Amino acid sequence: MLFDKLRHIEERSNEIARALSDPAIFSQPNEYARLRKEHAETVEIVERFTAYRGVLRRIGEARHILAEDGDRELTAKQTTLEEELKRLLLPRDPNDDKNVFVEIRAGAGGDEAALFAADLTRMYTRYAERQRWRVEIMDASPTGVGGFKDVILFVHGRGAWSRLKFERGVHRVQRVPVTESSGRIHTSTVTVAVLPEAEDVDVRVEEKDLRVDVYRSSGPGGQGVNTTDSAVRITHLPTGLVVTCQDERSQIKNRAKAMRVLKARLLERAQEEQQAAIAADRKSQVGTGERSERIRTYNFPQARVTDHRIGLTLHRLPTVLEGDLDELIEALIAAEEAERLQRVEN
């Protein structure tokens, strides 16, 4: 089954490559862009599949003369390639290539939490620079001690969501505040929400979703009374929205006006739903911001960072705060892929 799926992807990749090599495609910029994107998503899979078939061929051709160690080496390579191909075939997160908004807010801990919010702002900015992404501060509420009550970053760059989505949650810091004379360690929190940039809401109205009624428009008597069924009532069946228009003497014009009003109302509703979904996502990411809720702890006295989701501890806090997050993020990506593979295989 795996082999069949891979062969199908390879055939589709070759088909796209042929289409892209046809000069006629340049007259269709949107189609050209779509095919290029689809082809880019298949290239790595096809390369791994080619390598995998090469290993199988070598095993089949040379097994009778291979030494046991050589046989083991090729079999191990076959297993590695199979695992890589399974991961590549996992459904992609549709948001992976999107730009993101990173919302950083001081939680429990007063001024110390605000100072750590500034530290995380710097950390994510430095990390983005390492990835060659562009960062823009959209909004910030600085405090008098050099921290942030909250700050919103817009991170623009390919793959921003695919890596920064793992930063969502409560970040806990343990350190001695500069104002603490007794040397006592304080625990504070900062909440981080990561939201993919929303695409423009597109309103599409299918004819089958409409019920159109025409009737005689009402109005004062005399010559102005419309004696034909020119008034239009449009009901959008999926939502129950009803729009009427009888301003024009022409049924066609009234229908066109009613459709514009209907689309505007559907757009407003879609935008409200989108904003509600974003707000719910934000709330689910950061919880209440209490000290007991945490995805990661930054312990300054021991110079360590611990990600509690995967039990990974690094004893190099200063470099992490300078934006060296790859080891943490790669481990989180690997853990997520392993969990998804397990669900697929079960």
C-alpha cells in the first residue's frame, strides 16, 4: 500500500513537471503558481522514493554475495528510508507555510513577569533572524521597569507556523529578581499564543443555496405603483439570512442589489466566526497563566531549560535566550511526528 501511494505521487510529480515545461503555462500565472507549489511539495518524497527503490534493488541483486555486515547495513538503510517516507506522507498542517502572530503576555509575577516577557520577545526576534524571517512589532505595552505587559509580533517567513506553533502555552521562569535583596528565587509566568495569519475571507454563494421569491412591490398609489412582480426576496438557505429589495422597477436590478447585500452580510458573519475561532484558539493555548500551568521552565540559577511536554532539559539557558531554539523545536517536531505515525499505524 505504501509503495502504491508513493508510485502515485511520483506519477503526479512527473505530470506536473511536464505541465510546467510547457510554454503555454506562462500565460496562466495563477495555475503556474499552484502547480509550482504542488510540485515543490512532492520533490522530497520522490527523491526519497528513488533512493528507497535503489536500496531494494541493491539488496535483491547482491544479497547472495553480500557479507552479513553489508546486508545488515542495507537493511538498516531500507528501514530508515521507510520511516522517512512514512513521515513525508503524513498529512501536512495546512497552516505550516503561513506567517504568524506571536502574542506574548505577562502572567503571574508582576514586574518580574513583564521583564521575562521582554526576554521572550528578544528570544523570538533573535530566532526569527536566524531563520531569515522578518519581524514586525504590531503592538506593545511597555512597563516602567523595562518589561512588557504584552507585545504582539508579526513574523513573516516561509515555515514560520510550522516551527513557532510549538511555543504556544505558559512559559515559567525561576530566577532571583534584581529587586530581591535576600536572594530568594521567584517564579513567574508569561503566556505565549501563536496564531496563523488569517487569509481573506472569501464569500462564495452557490445558486442551489438560494431561494428567490418575486412579488409586486408595495408603495403609494398612482402612477408610481409597480404593476409587475419586480420586488425580490432572497433567502440563503444554509444560514437563514433573508434580503429583500424593491427599489428598482426592474427585477434584474433588484436581484443584483439584493445579492450584494446578501454577500456583505455573509462576509460579516464569516469574519465574526473567524474572529471567534481565533479568540477560542488563543484562549486554549494560554490557559489561565497560573504558575502551575507550564509547557517550559527557564531556571536561571541552574542555567537550564526544561520542556515538560517531551521531558527535554538543556543546560544552556543563555544561548536559548539568544534565539538558539532549534534543538528544542526539532525535538518537539520529532515527538509530534512519532505520535501521528503511531495513530496512523494503529
